[in-house]
Amino acid sequence: MSINFVSFPVSLAVAQTMSTVRIEPLLHYYRREKPSYRSPSKSFKLISLNALPKKLVYNGRSFCNFQPPTPRALTLRAASTDAATVETFESTDLFFKETFPLKRTEVVEGKIFVRLDHGKNAKNWMLTVGCSLPGKWVLHWGVSYVDDVGSEWDQPPSEMRPPGSIPIKDYAIDTPLNKSALPVGGDQSHEVKIDVKPNSAIAAINFVLKDEETGAWYQHRGRDFRVPLVDYLQEDDNVVGAKWGLGAWPGALGKLSNVFVKAESSHSKDQDSSNESRDPQQKTRRVEEFYEELPIAKEIAVNNSATVSVRKCPETAKNLLCLETDLPDHVVVHWGVCRDDSKRWEIPAAPHPPETVVFKDKALRTRLQQKEGGKGCWALFTLEEGLAGFLFVFKLNESTWLKCAGNDFYIPLSSSNHSVALPREVPSEDAKVPDSSTEAVQEKKITAYTNGIINEIRNLVSDISSEKNQKTKSKEAQESILQEIEKLASEAYSIFRSTVPTFTEEAISETEELKAPAKICSGTGTGFEILCQGFNWESHKTRRWYMELQSKAAELSSLGFTVIWLPPPTDSVSPEGYMPKDLYNLNSRYGNIDELKETVRTFHKVGIKVLGDAVLNHRCAEYQNQNGIWNIFGGRLNWDDRAVVADDPHFQGRGNKSSGECFHAAPNIDHSQDFVRKDIKEWLHWLREEIGYDGWRLDFVRGFWGGYVKDYIDSTEPYFAVGEYWDSLCYTYGEMDHNQDAHRQRIVDWINATNGTAGAFDVTTKGILHAALEKCEYWRLSDQKGKPPGVLGWWPSRAVTFIENHDTGSTQGHWRFPHDKEMQGYAYILTHPGTPTVFYDHIFSHYHSEIKALLSLRNRNKLNCRSRVKITKAERDVYAAIIDEKVAVKIGPGHYEPPSGPQRWSKCAEGRDYKVWEAS
């Protein structure tokens, strides 16, 4: 299990976590779900619910639950044996006292509730949506009409709109939730009521919930909540309610056994006429009441403090250190002492406080004692003279530690060198803090430290570019140097982000032997790869896809592709392959194992590397356990429930908690288990040797720690590897934020967790291209520093760019690229750095000749994943850039011509709203 170390007093940066609603999976009917980026009601900042059984979690505003300690004498509860020590402490002279602010997070639990019952008018009904947690809640909602095609939103009629509703453009309404007169479960709740006429032409009410204090949005299964008023919409998997004619729907919504509507004997003439195209049995229905509560939890920031006081005992010359805090009374202090400025931890001589244990002969752990009255806890430490300092960190639980500004807390134990430090008040967010001499000195130290690192890096670069080394700068040497620099940068980034305390379970070796750094085997190819996704969502239906693809190998090679990504090869509950069952059974809906081997050999003959689609996050079970839960696996890897994570209640795993987000349609695999990693590495080796795969496309890598990916890549040494880290971009009121740094940072963090051994699909770039092209806002394609705004702007050699795949496009269409603008997208990714991916459906379409021209241009000019981009224009209707001083590109309807100068530009590709030039 990984351990999170939180630095203080700097505020804890909490990544926006996924909100979840519990829905029991129907394994006999599976449809692959992805997070939704653009809701039917336009895009906005979303937290996807994805039918997960965890509680809804989001970031909240800081709650303050402490008062700074006052100078009055402390009331401490001590055992009789400690009474003399406490009395001595209070009677001796104070030479150090300081209060440290502590910031952490807590989860407050509550409920979202949806209710449909009779309104004031017996002929009408009332839909109530509410939440029991504090916050500034807003219902973002609209309706779908009976004759609507697809799932577009419309504004409801004015008589349905509650007071205070605000129209959002022409498709939705924002209605604030008000405090409820009747609390839910004893808690104050917020709710909104909407009048519903059952005989109207409205087919469904669609909504999402937002807390305006945090900007967090909540969806249902990655899509909008939908309350249907006609039964043919029950086929949608984002419906809130039961399936008609199927009885109770299993899962958290199982209580909704009442159907929403039933056939009515009479209809209005208007309703009959508006539904002529429908089955007569579907024309009108009678609504029945229902009520459901869904668990939600709000992750809030909590402010605490810790005060340390040190006094010198005049009788023994020992230091008496008192530590008190308003943290929960179960907190443990992990502590030690040091004898000089090196701050090397060691265990001091006895006596030690009550409930103290030794940790690996390197440190001590003491459970703090509860104060009298139960408010906060404390400990008193007796320390021998001659010590330089007292070191400690707080351990809240097995995975959370509190530190001081990224370092261990350090308390000086020499009265001669330190004056009394009185408690400091924590300034408010708006307060201006004046400079002090101490802060100035600290600032100088930080500046000197960072300047030293920067100078060392510059010296390294100067040495690499020196005249002596110029002789060795062949193409291969340059590539080797670049890769090594990136590896070092990845390691440095990992160290910089890390805030591990001096002594932890992972940091201390039992043998105290220094280990050589692990070999880094980067699966990032040469940098000149062009990737083809060799299937779509319907490819399995032919049952001979491998053979069909094999027949196109020569053509794909001639187009300039160097890598092809094949579909998941294993036996699967779902025909598409993303619900694997027996990993060693490679007879799938795409073909059998012999056809797969022959296809891989054929691509190798034409010079194309082959990626296998490895689904490592989850696996479908073969058998049920004694409780009837599907968590016992079959085949060669016949794991039991120890291989399943413990925090997914659907599958009752006995493993450790998940290291990522759970995918709740199947048991999530616990990669922290040694036997699991051993078996997976053996299986991947077998695929490399038996099938001939050259690398991996890794499915749903949000579900498990990137460090495990590094382990698998180091073991199998692939030519190329790319992970699918897909989550929502940042939106505000339906509009995509210009700054998407937080989104691309999450992807970069995952890449870094793999130590840079794998790339990741650049979802950020795809999302920004959507907004730029769809709304003619091409200024979005330049970030605040004038660089590309996606992952390719930060770590281009690890960015795998794409505009469409089997999930976003094809027949799924979860996040389809703007229609008729696909070639603008390809003009961008095929000229820019990163490793571009072209979707199979686009290659063999009317775009074939245009894609062929762009592929030829990229190969002819040797554009690669590390090419340099100079953005020359990013305005409302046009974006333009020059790449490697060889290629100029513009997309958008606006005008652009590359600048005249020493280079002469000739147009080499052109299409609807895009042009590309080459330098001659």
C-alpha cells in the first residue's frame, strides 16, 4: 500500500476525485463505459459518477475546528506516575515555544435523494432532488421531448421552472437548491421541487448536480441523470429508476421496484397526435411515485494546530518537551532525536512516554494521550542533554502523514542558540504578511539552493554541447542523450514531488545495504513512430478481424505507419475484449490464436511493430465464492479473492485497497500482491515470445498505480508502451476552461509514476481541439506561456496524440470529434510533436488521400515526438505554427501565410480550413 505524505503549512492540494453512485453491475449484459466529457447539455466541469459504489467525493471549502493555544497554563491529564514530571515541566523556564498550523482533509458523509410523488395538484406530480450535505447546490437541468432525436436537452416550459431559475443559453436551466423544511436522516438538507405533468409531451427530465462552492459537478454513470416519463427511454443506461417489466433493478437503486409509468386508458388529443410515430402502448403512461437515497461524501479541508514547548529542568539538566495538538486522539507521533545539524535520526535514552514502541531501531512511535475534557491530545518527552534537536512527523493512519512544509518537524533543544518562539497566529487568506528577517534569510537559502541546481544542469548541458562532444553527435548519439536526459528528468521530478519523511516503512532497509538504482527500460520507441489503431468498436462482429487486418498490412506500411495497435486478444465476457476472463485463452471474437500469430508476423514483414491491448486493471471471474460473489478465477491463472481489491463491495475482495479508481463492472485486480505481479509479468512475457507483440497499449490505467506499470515494463522491455489515462477536463458553467494545466498534470503525474517508461494518450489535447474547432476559438491552442496546451506542451516525447478511437468515435460515440473537422485535427497532430495516432475508421474513409499526404509530409520532414513548435498565431478563427523550421501549418477559417525570409515556403497539403507548407 502506498503512503501519502502531506506537507504543511502549505495547503494540501487535493485532486478532484470521482463522485460515485452505487449500482450493482449486470455482468450478463455489459456495455463498456467511459467518462463523459461532453454532456448532451453541452460540456462543463464534471465529476463522473460512472456507476461506482464508493461514496461521492469532492473538494470542499476549508472548515476550521480549532482555536490557537492561549498562553494560559495547560490542563493535562496525566497518570500518577507522570504527575511529578508534569509539575516539573510547568515550573521550569520556557526557552522554546511554537505553534504549527496543520492542514488535512476529512470526509463528511451525506445523501443525494431523488423523489417523485404527488404535488399540490392531484393531477400533477412533483420531482424533488436534494442533498443532505452543506454547500451551495445548483440543479443544472433540462427536458427531452417525445419527438426529439438523440438525447439533446431543451429548456422546460416556464410553468415547470421553480422560482430563482436562470436560463443557461437555450438548452438548460440552473435552479438553486433551498434549505428543506424536513431534514433527511436528521441532517439539514437542500432541495428543489419541479412540477411534472404526466400527460405532457416531455419524455424525460435530465439533470446534473453542482456545488458552486467547489465547482464540482455530479453525473450518473458518467452521463446526465435521467428520469424517464415514457418507457422506451428505459433502454438508456443512465436512467434513474427501474426497468419496466423486469422487476427490481439490482444494486443501490434496487428499492425502485415500482415502475415509473403504466398504460393509461385515456389520453389528451394533443398527446395522441404528438406520438403518432410511437407504438400505441407507448403513447401515454401514468407515473408512480418513488424515492431513493444515494450516498455522497464531501472531502473538506480541516485546519488543526500543534504546539511544541521546551523547558530545561534545573535539577537534571534534561529537556522537557511538551507536544499538544487538537488532532484526533488516535494520532501517533513518529519521532526521534539528532545530535548535530545533519539531523540524522536516532532513538534517545529512556524514559519514553506511555504507549511508545520502537520502529526498526531507527525511531519511536508514541500514541498521544487524550487531554482532559477530550479536546485534543498531548505527550510529554524527557530528553537527555547534549542533543541538538527533536524530529517528528504525525501519523494519522497507515497512508497519511503530516509534515512541516515538506520536511520533518524539527525542534531545537539548545536554549543558547534560540530565543523563545511565542505562538504564531495563522494569518487569514486575505491578510498581508510583512517580511521578516527570518523569512528573508530563508528566502535567500532557497534561492541559493535552486540556483545551485540550475547551474549544475546548465553545466551538464554545456558539457554535452562542448566542442569535444560535437564529434560524437551522430543521430544515434543524439537520440541516446535525449533519452537519458528524459530519464534523469523523470527521476528528478519524482524526487522533487516526493515528501517522504526521514524514516518510514518503505524508506528503511532491513539490511541497511545500499541498492543500485533500478534499470530504466523506456518503452517509448525511437521518437519517429506513427501509430495506427487497427480496429473499431464493431470489428469483433466479423469474427475474422485478424485476417481482414492482415490483408491491409502492406497498404498501412506504404502509408507510413510504423506501429499498429491490435484489439484485446483474450477470451472476454464482452465481445469487444475489454472484460477479459482467461488470460491465456487467445481465441477471441477477432479470431483464434493462430490467426493472431500470422497477423503479427505479416506486420513484422512489412516493418510495422505491433502493440497488444493489455487489460490489466480488471478481470472477470469464472466461479462464485460461498456467498455467491463472482471473485474466483479460472484458467491457468486460477486466482482466488486475494487477487481482488478490498474496497469494491461488489466483489468482496480480500486483497489490499485499490491503488487507483475502481472499474465496477468486474473485479479489480490487486497489483500490490506479489503473486499477482509475478503472474502478470509471466503472462506478458508469454505474449511477447509466443505471439510476438512489440509493446503494449494499457487499458484503464487510472485504476492502478503507475509504479506497477513500471515494474511490468521493466520486466518485459517493450519497444513502445502507452497508457489510457482518461478523465474529465475542467469546465465552468458549460464552458471549457482555457487553463487545462490541472488536467494535463494528472496525466503527467501518471507518466512520472511509471518513471517515464510509458507514454499516455494526450486526452487534454483532444479536448482542447474539440472546443477550439467546435466554437471557432482557436486561441485555445496556445497556453499562457505560448506553448501547446496539452501534454505535448509539457512532455512531448510521452504524449500520444489522437482525435478519435473505438470509445470516443465508432458506434459508441462517447466523445465524438466535431463533425467534418477531423482533418483539421489530423493536420494538427500529424505536424506537431508527440506520437500521433490515426483511427482505423478515418484511414479507410473519404479522408484517405488527405491523411496519406500528411503522413508523407511527417515522414519526409522527419518530424518526431520531440520536434520544436513555434506558435505564430492563435486567434479566434485561426491557429498557426512552425515546426522544426521545416513545416508550417494553419488550421481554422482565418487567413495565414508563413513569414517570408531566408526560407521559401511551398504549399504541400490543403483541405477544408487547413493548409500545410514545407520549407525549401
